[in-house]
Amino acid sequence: MFSRRWIINYVLVVLIVIFTYVGNRFDVQTGYQPQQHITGLKPENIESVEIQTADTALALKRDSGGWMLESPIRWPANNVNVERLLTIASVETDSRLAANEIDLATLGLKFPKAILRLNDTEVLFGATNNIGARRYTMVGSTVFLLPDQHLPFITQGLTAMVDRRLLPQTYEFIALKLPGFEISRNDNNTWQLIDADGFEQGQIATLVENWKNLEASRVKLFAADKMPRQKIRVLFADGQNQEFFVMSIDPEIVIANPQLRLQYHFPADLYYQLISLRADEIPG
């Protein structure tokens, strides 16, 4: 008589043969099956972005230098934040449903909270479900349930999408008129002080570089009802100029660009790196 071990081994061999036959006969796919992206777009191939909410309408275009806001202002965009937004194009999910199989109004998709257009593809944002704080999202005729990480970002509007630097690199300026003195660029591309003496070249260059490179901790809409403390004027290489308002220096520095209707917030300890120069920083 066969032992129990032999019987078990025999049964296992038979099962392996059966499963192998079924897999080959019916082309059963084994292993991990990757989920499908909610769009067929690759983030790097997206050239235009439009955002529509109840309060905001934004349009952005990609150019050789990165992303530019086209509307409501023409100004460099925050490339990092735009690229974060584009990740929705390649989100994967197995939670999907045909739009014609459900009442879109119950999911908040008949009148969506926001519409994101990536090239020609529209992504509609509806309500959240009660489990896991995931949001109903529709692309074409398919409804998806996605982690709710994109709509809160979209609803920040212009302040989330604009470049956080006062004067991004695409804007070449030649003079900075600050309270009490002026910094002007020489023919040899170095910066000099006008109406002030006794400051190191390094201090002057640092202040200029901060206007070009330093990012604000946050950007808000301009509070136009408040009076500015000081005014700063910038002269550009093309002959145009722009005025900035110093709205506050404590507990934080707030510099407004009234033409853009935005204000930029910086730590208070940057006063002598953005608005003025401090004599006691000069080496003895």
C-alpha cells in the first residue's frame, strides 16, 4: 500500500499538471498585474494646463525655460508645484466605474468642484467618499476613486502656481531703487551703490541675488486696503520699470507686487538681505 506521503505527493503533481494546462489553454496571466493609469498622458508630454474652479481660472504653458502662467497674469510659474499637479495624469487605481452606471450628481460630478485640463484631457473633481477620504474623479466616461491629494492643491489657485521669487531669472533688471540708496549694474555686469558708500561688494551682490533667487515662504493675494511702509522700484533692461511695496517688516517681511496683485512673505531676519544693508556686517 502507498503511504500517506506518497498519496499527497501524487495529488500535488496532478494539481500542478492541471493548473499548467489551464494556464496555457486559457492564457491565464500570473503574478502582479499593473493597474491602469487614469489617463494615457505622460507628465513630460503635457504642454498646457488649465484650471477652473468657482473662484479661479488659470492657464499655463510649458516653454523652454519651464512653465509660464498665461492667465490671469503672465508670469513665471512655480515649476515644482506644476509638476506635482501633473502627477495626476499617471495615477493608478483599481477603483473605477462607468459613468453611465451611476448618478453623477450623487458623486458631485454633475457640477464638479474643479476641472483640470491637461492638453485636451479633462479631469473632473467631485465629492469625497466617507471611507478613506478619497475623491470621486472623472476622466472621459470613467469615474475613479483617488487619494484626495490634488484638489486641495488646485483650490489654492494662483498663489500655489506662481513663482515664489520676487524677480525670476527670466526678468533681467539693471537697477534696484531701495529706501535710501540705489543699486545699479555697471557695464562690466557688477553691481554698485549710488547715494551710499562703505559697503562691501559681497553684501550688494547678495541682496541682488536674493531678489532673483530667494523664494518666499508663502505667497498671498495682495491686501490692497493697507498702506505700504516703503516703496521699491525696479528698472528692467528693456526700459520698463515695476514698483514693489514693503507692507511689513515685523513679525515678517511682506513685499507686494501691486501689478500682479500678489504679496510675498519672508522671515523678518532677512531685512538686511532684501530691503537694506547693514554697516556692521562690514569686516573691520
